[in-house]
Amino acid sequence: MTYQLYYWTGIQGRGEFVRLALEDASADYVDVARVDGDDAMQPFLNGDRTGARPFAPPFLVSGDLVVAQVANILHFLGPRLDLVPEGEAARLQALQLQLTIADLVTEIHDSHHPIASAAYYEDQKDAAKRRASDLRTNRLPKFLGYFEQVVDRGNGHALGTHSYVDLSLFQLIRGLDYAYPKAMQALVPKVPQLRKLEARIAARPNIATYLASERRLAFNTQGIFRQYPELDGGIDG
Amino acid sequence: MTYQLYYWTGIQGRGEFVRLALEDASADYVDVARVDGDDAMQPFLNGDRTGARPFAPPFLVSGDLVVAQVANILHFLGPRLDLVPEGEAARLQALQLQLTIADLVTEIHDSHHPIASAAYYEDQKDAAKRRASDLRTNRLPKFLGYFEQVVDRGNGHALGTHSYVDLSLFQLIRGLDYAYPKAMQALVPKVPQLRKLEARIAARPNIATYLASERRLAFNTQGIFRQYPELDGGIDG
């Protein structure tokens, strides 16, 4: 089974959460837009193809299925790639955690685009400074404190054993390290388990190979995690 | 099986998407905080109970399971309440659509709280005006146009037959009618199928009974959908 992943070229973005799962499992997949260009996504986005119409990338094509929304894609791939424990309770818990990661990812995106996702950052910079301050001071400690407890109780894993959720937590930490280095430095003492998890995932052979490959794009200021020094800082208050 | 739903008292909020599914199916459930107060949620939110720790309400308790995140709860309830077609493809499509509804709900929330969810509306009113203008002009037409096509292709249903997604689309339309009456009026010609769906759901006997009951709280300016006339208007541009 070859999976076709569709996502914007040029950024890691939300597609990276799916990519990490496919890479970790050595799945057979094609990153279609990187081969054929972003236009290859349009027939799906326009609703001109059979299968569920995606609202936005990323989406995954597997045979007749078109699966969109990161958490939904990982819910679909989890059992197939052996990246989620067996049983309904574990699968629901994985989906719940992935959705909570997705909520934080949206908040991180909105910290540089609080007014309009299609408008320039420069035209919403003042609002971004205020929202980023709230993210650093209130939201990041709350979300990361939650994930820290989850991983602490799972003996270093979100679900007690390796899963796609761990891979997504790795990506979340790496992205935040890039975008908010000062805030993350201030949070170091509070999230030791997440740090350990990040190091453990980076050392997995397939992930290490992937991170060193050309397939892993560098973080940049076109993606979700953006390094704008004026938005970074300590944990205020 | 009695389900225990936990959600903030005093508002419809995100809990309402779950409530509508339980009501439509005549499920046996207790709306716990409305009986015992909001404090009843704290042991779960603090991680003092067994089962998956929720990050935030709503969450549903069913036997040993604690299930959080609206889309995850509905994914769990769907087959049990006969509110999703059988088969993996349909369940994935339902989850995908529900997640897209969730994305729009977050954008609607952020239209009155673009800077900080814990801060007063009055302290972010100027940013809210800009974000609400973008919501009305760009985001609502895009999202509702997408759902309109989905429902048109499903012969009046998101999934070709009645499902929890239709119930959530009903709630979305009702909430937008309350919060953004002018914008929704401007969109009338573009979403005839969503209007028909809304009327059909309102006429379902269990839903009609529920909407007329004291269990259905009125929309108010504490919830996700808020009627702030200064944020409403036509479709600009």
C-alpha cells in the first residue's frame, strides 16, 4: 500500500505531523505536491475527485479513501502503522491528545496571525505582540504542563508506549524551540519529561535518518511555527 | 448505560454539540454540572480521577472511559447512538467534517476574543472588530460554502443520511444566526441546503421537544456564539 500525502510545498506545517508518522514507520508514501507541485491538490480541494472533499491540506489518499484533518489522518494511520496501542480506550485517548495538540498548534499559528490568516503579519503585528504575550504567559504553561503530566504518568510516553502522539509532541517541542526560544528556556524546569521525550524521539533510527535528510525542511517564517524575535520573551507576570 | 456529560453550566458552549446528539437519540444521560455544580468537573480536570485526563470540558464519562474533545466524544457516541453510517470510510468522513466544524467554532470564538480567551472582550474590542470583519468576509463564506456543497452532494445530509454531523451543522447555523444575523442574511442565497437542513433538524421530534425544554439554554454573551452588534455587518469587499 502506497500512501499519497498532499501538503503545501516549502513548509513543514501541519503536514509534518503526518510525515513524522510515515517516516517513523518506514511507510511507503509519496509526498505528492513535492513531486508534482501544489496544483496537484486543487482537484481534491475543489471537490472534483471522488471521496470525501478536504477543506484544506494536509490530506492523505489511500486507495479510494481521502482522509483530511491531521488528527483524523493519524487516527486512520495509527493501527496500520503500529503507532497506537490496541483497543478502543487507547485509540480514543490518542485522538483526544492529538486534538489537544491541534488546538495548541492553532493557538501558536494565531500568535502571529491573530486577525486574519490571509493578511500579512506586518499588518497585524501589534495584535500579534499581545496575543503572543498571552500565549507565552498563560497558554503555553497550561498546555505544556498538561502534556508533561500525561507523559510523566505514561512513563515517558503519552500512552505508556510509543505512539503517533509522541511523534507529534516531539514536533510541537521542536517547533516551539524554534519560534519561542526564550519562553521555552523559561519553561525548561517545568517540562523535564517532554524534554526527555523529544530527545528519545530524535534518536529513533528512522527519525534520525529523516531529520538528516533533505525531506526534512528547515523551520521558516512561512510555516506555523515562526521565529519573530519581537514575539518571544519570558513568561510574563 | 447512563452517560455522564460534564460541561460548564450557564452556556450552551461546546457542550451543546454533544447534548444535541444525546437528545436526538433519547440517550440516558446526566448533565452532571447542572445537577452538582461546575466544581464536579475539577477532579477530572486536575487529573485526580482514573481514565484519560481531559484538558478542558466538555467530557463524557461512560463506565471506566473518560472521553474529551467534542469530535472525539461524537466519534465515540456515533455508532452507539446510531448517529453515523456504518463502515470506516463513513466514520472517518464524519470525524473529518466534525473537525472542520470545530475549526470554524474556534474561529467564531476568536472573533470576539482574538487576543486572549481569559481577558475581557472590552479589552480586545478593536482587534475583535478587525477579526470579525475577516470572519464575515472571508472565513464564513469559505467554510459555509464548503459545507453547502457537502450537504448538496449528500442529498440534504452531510453523510447522505442523518448523522451527528447534521446535528452539529444545525447548531452552527443557529449560533451564527444569533451572533451574526446581518452576515447570515447576506449569505442566505448561497446556502439554501444548509437552511433546509437546519429546518429539518429543528422538526425532528426529539430535537423539537428538547429545544422547547428548559434544558436548552438560550444563546447568551457568555458562550461561544456572542451577539455583539458592533462585530456584525454585511460581507465586506
